Amino acid sequence: MRHVSLILRFISYLACLMACFSSLVYADSLAVDMAFLTEKMPHPPALSNLDPVLSDAGVQGAILATKDNNTTGMFTGHHYELKRVDVPFGEGVVSEFERLVADGYQYVVADVQTASLKKLSAIAKANNILLFNVSSTDGELRNESCSLNTFHIIPSDEMKADALAQLMLKKRWKKWFLVKGADQEDRRFTKAIKRSAARFGMKLVEEKTWNFDHDARRTAQAEIPVFTQGADYDVLLVADVKGLFGEYLTMNTWRPRPVIGTQGLVPRAWHRTHERWGAVQMQNRFYKQAGRWMNDIDYSSWLAVRAIGEAVTRTNSVKVEEVKKFMLSDQFSLAGFKGVKLTFRQWNQQLRQPILLAMPRATVSVLPHKEFLHPRTYLDTLGYDEPESTCRL
Amino acid sequence: MNKYVVILLMFFSTLSVADTLYITLEKDNALAVVDGETGKLLKTVPLGQRPRGIAFSKDQTHLYVAASDDDTIQILDATTLKVVGHLPSGDDPELFKIHPNGLWLYVSNEDDNKVTVIDLQKKIAIAEIAVGVEPEGIAIAQDGQWVVNTSETTNMVHWIDPQDQLVKDNTLVDPRPRAAEFSVDGQWLFVSSEIAGSLSRIDVSNKQVSAKLHFKIAGVDDELIQPVGVLAHPNNELLFVALGPANRVAVVDIKTMTVKKYLLVGQRVWNLAFSPDMKRLYTTNGVSNDISIIDVDKLKVTKSVRVGHYPWGIAVKDESGESSSASSLRLEPSKP
């Protein structure tokens, strides 16, 4: 059993701060123990060497949020600790989770693959543990495989695809040329894209699978113009989740058309170009701590730990039942630097949130626009709405 | 005939008190100077990067401007509008207020979870106060006994005692508290919560929330109602609350905590300031790049003036010698 177990303690940090505030510390202090479980995914072959391989995605967001919670905690007498557990891909993620459960952890933030999350959800439900999904975007987890004690913080593929489709509808760029990769994740994203296309009246005029297996760096100029010939279209939609070829489509297409999807204009929960609604402060704090920019998993992990903190602060309780009840209630609202309050969908426990559509150097738009009407909240125009979801919790 | 016109003009010029507005333009790195009465943009003066909070010194000889991205507060000569010095504000200064003693300036440092207290005479930081995550609004009671700071991510109001510059109490409020404002009689503190869309009224004597108002506007999504700037009328009856992307200013009756009226202004209304004679209310509208002018007696929007990109803070100078500002408005309650 090879695993890295690192306990991150904020006691010294807290003690120093508390010394200044000793007169303020409430007599009845509460301890909140949280765990961050990472299943180390195998790295895809890099198309480009521009992006460093991250060993701390997600957990950095959780660490920052734990600090934030503890700053609040010094005024309320609440104390948060985060235990970090890394498990190699495919090895004993379940047994490691069971160990956390046995050690009494009731709040677990999970950055694991979809198949693992399904197994953890069942254990969480049986043991009354709250599990926070911060990385799996699979729609299945929000539908037939939803689970009572699992909260989804990261937006689903369907929420992201709907954001793209909404902007395309607004631009009237309704004819799509779809280029998809061949692996399982690409098929899943393609499914979400097709669902959104049908939902918002987009037309797929061409659909092609990219299965060239040579190095795109050498052949992009020759191959892609030929590959993208065919019916006329408004935008080229690419489904290449791992980033094996998508970056080379822009400026190499036969027709002069923009590229959107997993490359080009991309839907994101967070992006380094996002700076509205106080996001600059968040970007700075994160960069100062991690030495790199925040990504979707970091942001989702930050939100997960902040959601726990918010519920504990308001209920003044660490009991799972009370925290969960509060999170799903009307009183719960989380500030996530996106200009609106973030709340949970009661039917599948997905966090409602706007999606950023970004280019490498600019945030193009934040969706949904308020013109997309909904009887409950315009945020529910993204992803599986209550009547569409097959999840009933 | 002409003689009468001249006399008439002279009559008006002595009756109405002229005022000049100084508005920071966050994206232009500049200061817009506007005549309050006519709404005319007089000139634009360059400032440091990302200027936000703005206020006059107590004697009105200087203007302080928080240049957030330069990590400093610039000191401007109020007549020449030239930069004559800097204050050690700490990182990313945004909102600040000046204590009624005219000596201490309180500024929130969003990135460092601190409030810095600056001695305006010696131009040095005399205290750094640890507060919650992302400190934002500052309010100071007119009698100078309390300074409060709101922290956006911790969702609290921190009560600072200026005697020893220590936090003495904390009040939990709704998510993302922004501006705070004491009632003119010092009995209440009002705090806007941007994400919750609410206004809390806190009893200063026990530091507890005594009443809460959730804003509702027909035809406007709840998510878009984001209260930010708050300004108390000296009559101790009305409170004006800027509602951000709801593009409205709410006129609140502070006793009943109900909305008397919503006034439609420019887009993403942010900060507020009165004219010295209390006839006009000015609003900075971040997205529509203008200011709105409101007739305070009639509660009607009379004008909007284009001033530049992302107007943020506003300070008002009474050309007869008095001054007020969004950041440091200190007026006496009107006599009954």
C-alpha cells in the first residue's frame, strides 16, 4: 500500500492569530475535521509542453479555503483542519476512504475518477458522511447515479455545453461542425454537446472523429484544412478533453471559422482571466499561496470547503444532518466571485453557478445571460433542470 | 430687460450652493471633475492605477485617492489636483475613511486581511488590525467611538475601538457584506450584503442584528439585486442603498426598514454622495460609465452625466468651503 498521507495543521497559524484575539475567542469551540482525497490520474501524453503537470490540483484550493474558514473561525471559535490523502490511480481509493471514515472524518472532498466516486458515494451514504465531488463532470453522477450524501461542486459537462450553446444562440452562430476525439471522455463531452445543441436549436452540419495518431505539431498545417472541408458552418466545435489535437485546429481550418469547445473558446468554472466581482482578490490570494493560477478543480475545492465553513458558521454545529439541511435550505448562499449567490439544486445536489467562457487571454462572456429566463432562477438554464433530471433525492 | 436677467442670475448664484464632484475612474486611471449643479464634466486628471476610494482631508486642502494597483493612497492638492505625496496604505487599498479627529485614516487591505490605520500628519502606518478575509467597507461613528470594518468572505462586521485600535466585537451578517454606515444619531449601523441581497440594521448598543430587509423588485431577478453603497440622510429617517446590477437606488425608511421607492439609475450603481445643501444625491454607475443625479426632495432622477470608464468613488466639495464625500460624509443631523 503506497500512499502519501500528509496532515496539514493550521494550529500554529491559528495560535498566533488567536493570541491577538484571545479576549474574543468563544468559550465553546468547535473542531471541524475535513479530508481531501486525491486519486492520482495518469497524465495524458502532452501535446504541448507549455502547461506544467500539477501535483497539487484541487488541494491548493482546499488549503486556501481552510485558511479562510479559520480566519472566520477565530471570531466564532470554530477550528478547521484538513487532512490530505493521495492515492495512486486505481489503487485502494476505497480502502483509503474507509480508513478516513473509521478515523471519524465526516466531511470528505474528493478529487477522484467517476467510477471511484460512485463507490465512495455508497459508503458515504451508509456511514452518513458528506462527500464533495470537485472533479468529475460526468452527467451520470447528477442523474441515475446520484447519491444522497454527495454534493457536486464542479459544473457538469452539460452545464458547460449549455453555456457554449447559449452564447452561440445569442451570436446566431447556429451551424456547428463537430470534431471529436475517440476516447471515453470525448464521447461524454460529445453527448453533452449534442444535448445542448438540441436544447438550444443548434444544427450539427458535420460530425467527424479525429483518429489520426501522428504528431499534430508536424502535420497540422497539412492535415487539418483537408479534414475540415465539407458543409459550411458557423463554428467548429471540438471535443478533445485531454488536449491531444484540439489546440491545432485554430487557424488551420479550411474556412475562416472560430473554434469553441474543449479548445479555443472554452467553458470553465474558473479561469485566470476572470477578474470581475472581486475575483482579482481570489486570484491574487491563490497565486501567492500556490505559485500558479487557479484551475476548475482548485476553485471547486475552495468552494467545497467554504460551503462546509459557511454551514458550520451559520448553524454553529458540526453535525452532518444540520450542516446538510442548512446547505440545501433557502438560507444557504455561497459567495464565489461570480456576481451571484451560489446555491445547491435540491434535486441532485449540484451547485448552481455561472460558467465563464474564456480565451487564453480574455474572459469573453459569463453565462447564463439574464435573457435566458427560468421560473426559478436563470442559473437553472444550465445543465439538468428538475424536470429533466432522473435523480430524485 | 438684460438688467433683470443679470439680477435674476445673481439671485440664483447666491441662492444655490455650488459644488464640485471628484469621481475616480477605475479603468481610466483618472479623476473626473464635474460641476454638481449643471452636471457638466469640467476636466479629467490622471491618477495612479485603478483609483477607487476617495475623500477630502478634514480641512479640505487635500484629496486622498486609493490607487489600488499601485498599493498606495495618493495625496492630491485639492486646488491644483497635482499629486503631492503618498500614504503607506498597505497592499491593494480600496475603501477608506477618515476619523472625525481628522488624524487617522482607516483603510482595508483586501489581499492581506487587515485594516491599516495611518497617521495623516506623520504619514506613517500606526496600526495594522487583523480582520476577516477580504476586508471591504469601513464606517466610523460620528462621535468617533467606533470604527467598523466588513469582511466579504468571513461575512462579519468587526468592531474596532479607536482608543487602542483593537477589535472588540464581531457581528455575523449575510453573505458578502460590502458597505457599512452609521445612523446619524449613532444608534444603528447599516450593512449591505451583496450576495444575499439584504440590508442589516445592527443595534450599536448590543452589536446584534435588530432588523433585516430583503430587497425585491418586480421584474428584476433576485440574483441581480446586489446592495453595495449605503448613505444615511442627515434627517435620520432615510437611507439610500445602491443596488449594483439591479440599476436602482433603494430609498429605505430606517425605522420600519421598508423600501419607500426604487429609483432607476445607471448600470451597476456603486457609491453615493450628497450635495452639500442636501438637494442632490449623486451615484456612480460602474458599467454605464456615468453618474446619475437625483433630486433628494422629490426622490426623482433628474440627469445622467457621462464621466469616463468605471466611475467608482465620489467626493463632493462645497465651493463655499465645506466638503462631503461618499467615503467620509459627516453632516450634522438637521434641527427639528
